[in-house]
Amino acid sequence: MKKMVMFVGCMILISAGVQADGNLTKKQIQKQLQKEKKYAQEQKFYNADEYDFSGAEVNPESLKHIKPIEVDDMDMDDVYD
């Protein structure tokens, strides 16, 4: 009789564990779906095919009147001593 009660008790615990795993798996699936949606939105942002960068291009002719910066001394050996 005790063995039968223990067997039934074990079966109840096992079936409850399987149901809990099923719920946990559903939660994990929902969480992963949310991550996939977020990833898809980020990829849409990072994909540069949809953007028009022609307004940010620099005309090389407009840079001709800018004088180059002359560097006096780039010896920085004494800085690290």
C-alpha cells in the first residue's frame, strides 16, 4: 500500500514538473520572440541601404581655400618620462 501511495505521489510530482516545464518553455519562447523583434528593429536601423547620405557629402572644391595645419613639434618622448 505504501509503495502504491509513493508511486502515485511520484507520478503527480513528475506530471506537475512536466507542466511547469511547458509553461517555462512558453515563457522562454515569448521572451525569445521579443528579442527577435528588437533585433529586427535594430537591423532596420543599422542597415544603411535605406538612408540617403548625399546631403552630408563634402564638395572637394570647397576645401581648397582651407590652409593645412602645420605641426611644429610632434616629439612626445619627454611626456612619458
